[in-house]
Amino acid sequence: MNRDDLTAFDTRKYPIRPHIGVGVMLVRNNKLLLVKRKYNPDAGYWSIPGGHLDLGEKVKEAAVREAEEETGFKTRVTKLAGIIDKIMRDEKGEIEYHYVLINYFVEQIEGPPDQAPVPDDDALDAKFVPFEELKNYILTDSLIELLKRLKIGFD
């Protein structure tokens, strides 16, 4: 079976097992880099850049790849920010999405220090948001949980 055949068995929605996602927290001058999600889960919500771990890919490599793909920033991982379980149920109570999200703090390693993010085609927007303004954005539940654990912008 080749890789194209396998995409027919993609089980992100109504999965038979959890999926692994990676997220990156790029902080600059007490501002957090956010992207507005274009696709489900959580289309239209703001979150940190991230995506799926690819088969054969190390988690930290995925974090660096996702940061660049979603915002154009070349980064390196500095430390683990937290692991979040994201389990979303439909109106019948069935599990519609199930992710284990591994989130890292990253730092920019190339480009000007005031470089603006460039959203990828799977994001509606990308920008740095001051910590004190995070509550004014419609954030994903998983990001809110992570921010609360880190004591950033939420009590």
C-alpha cells in the first residue's frame, strides 16, 4: 500500500486512536505569536502555531517545521511548555477529535528581531498578541488550558 492509499484511512475526525500534535510558543516582548485557524478542529479560533507529527519525525523537529510552515519563522526549541489532552465530543457525545498536544517554547534564530509573521495558507491570520490582550481573543480551549498552567494572561 502506498502513501496515497493511506490518506483514505485518515482518521483525524472520529478517530480510532489519539493523534499527536505539536505546538510552538514564540514569545517576543511579552507578546505571544498566535495564528487564526482556517480548518477544523477549531476553525476560526486563535491558537499557537502547530500541526501534526509526521510518521518518522521527531517531536522537536516537528515543532520547528510547523513554526516555519505556519508563520515563516526559523526557530529552535528551548524547552517544553506543556502537554495537553484535546478531546472534543460531538452533540451525541462521541469523540470527534482526540489529540495529545506537545507544546514547546521556541526562539527565533534567523531574520530581523521585529520580523512580522506570514500566515500559511492553512491559517487566516498570524500576529503577536500582548499577554494582557489574550482574553480579548477567541482562543482554543487547549490553548487556554496551556496558558492557565503557565500563568500567562489567565488566572
